[in-house]
Amino acid sequence: MAEFQTMRAGAGTRAQLIDEGLRAHMNKVYGLMSVGMLITGAVAWMLASMAMTTDPSAAAMQIGASKYLTSFGVTLYTTPLKWVLMFAPLIVVFAFSATLHKMQTSTAQLVFWGYAALMGASLSSIFVVFTGMSIAQTFLVTAIAFASLSLYGYTTKRNLSAFGSFLMMGLVGLIVASIVNIFLASSALQFAISVIGVLLFSGLTAYDTQNIKNTYLQMAESNSDFLGKAAILGALQLYLDFINLFMFLLQFLGNRE
């Protein structure tokens, strides 16, 4: 009887340690993601501030009523550099995901910060297209939706892994359709892409959160280096879910200049 009680106490202690470790792991994931978001926002705002002006004497091109591009803005948004800013994040994120397991944890974290900065440069054009107020409002709506979906993914007892293949196929199709529509410039296709994008990344937010949680529970006794990389990968996944959900919602909620 005493032996049974000892085994039960040991199992209870182990479960408690795993639960505490899970909370610490998820806090690290959300912390890394939040810092990445701050870097992206800061870089986007800084570049947009350098690219735009309301002073005609300092302008190189007029793009709207009392709104002008500086020479830096013209270079950034009207030359072939815009294609680099558009496609570079996509190329970098695939390369980063493929080589993350080979990196030191500290190196992977720095690469993640660098990727967040690159994404900020890519997204800086939204300040040219949309009003600042509508961007802020859409960000708030996205934050509320993301938090709700991520909380659902973390707490639900339903196994969401069955949706994984469907969501991945949808993501590939969405990327292809988005690239095609860059050249077609079809408003109808863009509307369909935006609707599908909101639904797809809503599902991915819940799915990825549960997957991050389950990965930790399966690998709780792995070495700290592996768990550190897993946290960075999880932060990257949720970061991309948030950014894409924000961008697709902005197509509906954003007021264009």
C-alpha cells in the first residue's frame, strides 16, 4: 500500500512538473512572437515615415491629396525593389524553417528577429495604401480574434490534427492564387482570396496552438536545446498566422487613402 502511495505521489509530481513546464514553454512562445510583432511594427512604421511626407517641397511623387512619396519612397515602392520586398519574406521563411534544426538556439532566435524586421519592411506599404486609424482598428480586431482562437486551440479537448492536411493544402493553394493574382489584378479573385485567407488562418491559429502544446507534451523530457528551437518554431508559426490574418482582415476593414 505504501509503495502504491509512493508511486501515485511520484506520478502526481511528474504531471505537475510537466504542467509547469508547458506553461513556461507557451509563455516563451507567445513572448517570442510578441517581440517579433513589435519589431515588425517598428520597422514598418519607420520605413513608411521615411517614405512619405506631407511637404510638397520634399516630395518626389504625389500619391494622393496632400500625400507624397519622398525619393526614398519612390525607390522603395515603385522600382523593382518592391518585388524583392514582396517575395523575400516568403523565400526566407521557407529557408529558415528548413534549416532551423541545424542552428544553435541563439542563432535561430536572431534569425527570427531578422525575419520579423524583413517582414516589417515588406508590410510598410500598408501605411501608404490605408489610413492609420483603420490599420490600428484592424490590428485590434485581429488581436482579439487571434487570442480567442489560440485560447480555443490550447483548451479544446477536440483533436484538431485531422484538419492539418486540409489546412496545409489550402495554404499552398492560397499562396499560388495570391501570386497569380499579382499579375491578373482581379478584384473578384482578390475578394475570394481574402475570404479564404481569413478562414484558413483562423483555423491555422487554433491548429498550430494545439500542435505546439502537443509537441511539448510529447517531448517534455527532451533536452533544453530542442525545446528552445521548438519554442522559436512555434513563435514563427503563430507570428505568421497573426500577420496573415491581419492582412486579410485589412482587405475588408481597412479604409484606403
